[in-house]
Amino acid sequence: TAMMLPIILGILRAMANLRSQEAGGEASSYATGSMLFIAYAASIGGIGTPIGTVPNLIGIGMIDRLLGIKITFFTWMLLGLPLVIVMYLILFFLIKGLYPTQSTGMGGLREYLTAEKQALGGWSRGQMNVLIAFAIMISLWLLPGFIALFEGAEGPLYKLYSRILPEGVVAIIGVSFLFFLPTNWKQKEFTLSWPQASRIDWGTILLFGGGLSLGSMVFSTRLAEVMGQKIIGLTGAQSLWSITAVAALSALILTEFTSNTAAANMIIPVFVAVSKTAGVSGIPPALGACLACSLGFMLPVSTPPNAIVYGTGLVPITRMIKTGIILDIFGLCAIVLMLRLLCPLLGLL
């Protein structure tokens, strides 16, 4: 969102659609729609891979810890990417319908894009190094999924690879490359230096690790089981897919008013316990809660992308709430339906 925002603002200015010609005029419908589009698309796109957003990693970690089921990078993509495509199409037609463009002319858009492209220049050495490291990481993350396609998850090669190169080790390898790939060999300058690395938001990493530990404790102390029994009593959900729907709805409501990381840490272990109490698989409810944590579309506080675009002053709060509620409803239905379709196909039951 932070990268796309200045690009979209520049395009809107070039199209003379940023604000009405009158001083102090309201943001144009097209400008509001564009802001909401990039915010919501960022949240939806994060669903596609395990590293797209923190709740994905929390969900994978808790399913591994609490259920003993390991979801690979490749398996998650087989589940997440179809959902991203469906959600993107819903988003596109929703924004197109609610926020139509008020201008048919392209204005100075072509000239603006040409000037911006020329200003970028060619690829720098640092950019190429980051691309190399990123390609290596993605390849190593996807490789075990391809191995499993040929010999299964119980094959010796798959087990050996998973033991030697788990996802965490691959991430460390990719970052380590940045310390050794030079940008200027003569001056001993490298892509990543320790002063740059030390500015990483370590608090987020500690929050992620602490959340996994908290979820395990909620489960092991049977607090999640007690909460799960109360939820079953209140909702009457007993079947696998009714529990999955309630899990996704609970996560969606909670993530609208708190961070999606906190919502995932609180909701997932509870519904794993609910599933065990009901005697059904805990994987779809855990995935439903995990994925729904990326659907905070209604308020600026729901997700960082929402807050960023709201800060531009181009998105009235009433329009964000109206659009967000509609997209939340469609998103909730899409998650449950896609899980119902894909979980049996991917062996996640």
C-alpha cells in the first residue's frame, strides 16, 4: 500500500480526478474508489502466500503445533491463490460499480507515466541483488511442494528436505545472501548492512512468537476447550462447515476492531478446541479463522492499509464502512465456499 499510494496519487493528479475543480471540493468518486481499491487489494493479496501477512504464519504455526499437520508453502498457495483471484474479481466489480470514473479522457496520464518511467532509470545493482535473493527464497520454499507431488509427503526425499531446509532456515539463507552480494565491490559496500538490519521491527517478530506461545498455553490449559463449549452452546454449530463459518465470522468481527495478529492468536486455538469437542477436523475452522483475519475492510483501524489510505483525506469514513461491509460479506462467503471446495482436494480434512 505504501508503495502503490504515491503512484496512484500521481495518476489521479494526471487525470485531473483527484479533487473537483472547486476549492475545498470533496474527493471525486473515482479517487475514493482508487484509494479503497489499493488498500483492499493489499489485504486480499496477502492471503495468497504464507508470507503475505502475519495471520497466515500464525495459522500455519498453530495448525502444526496444535494439530500436528504441516502445511507447506506450495500447499498454502494452492489454497490461497484461487481465493485471491475470486476476491479480487469481487473487489474489482464492487469498486467499479460503486465508484465509477467521472472522466472519459486520459488527460496527461500517458505523459506522466512516461516521465516517471524515465526517472526510474535502469536496474541498480542493489535491486538486482534483492531480486536474486528473493528468487532463491521462493524457489526453496516451493521445492518441497513439488517433491511431495511426485513422492508424497511421506517420501524420504521430502522428509530429508523438510528437516534440513524448513521455511525458517530458507528465510535466513535469503537474508544472508544480502549481506554478501555486493553493490560496490571496490568500496566493500553490500546490499544489506548490519545498521540497516538492526532497524528491523523486532517487536513484530516477538509479537508473532509470543502469540504462538499464548495460543499453545490457551490450548494446553484447556481454556480454549471451555470457551469452545460455550461457543457451541451459543451458536448451535456442530458440523464441520458450520463451525468453520462461525470461526470465520468471529475472526472477521474481532479483526475489525483490533489487529489481525491479535485476532488470529485469540480465535484460532479456540476453534481448534471447538472442533475437537465436536469431533470434527480442526483444519478448516483454523484456516477459516486465519483467512478471515485478512478481511478487515470496514474501519481505518482494521488494517494498516486502511489507515494509510484514510490518512490521505480522500476516503470519507462513511464510504469505507459502506464498501467494507459489502466486501466483508462477500469475502466471508468466498472463504467458506473455497475451503469447502479445496480442503478435500488438498487433503486438509
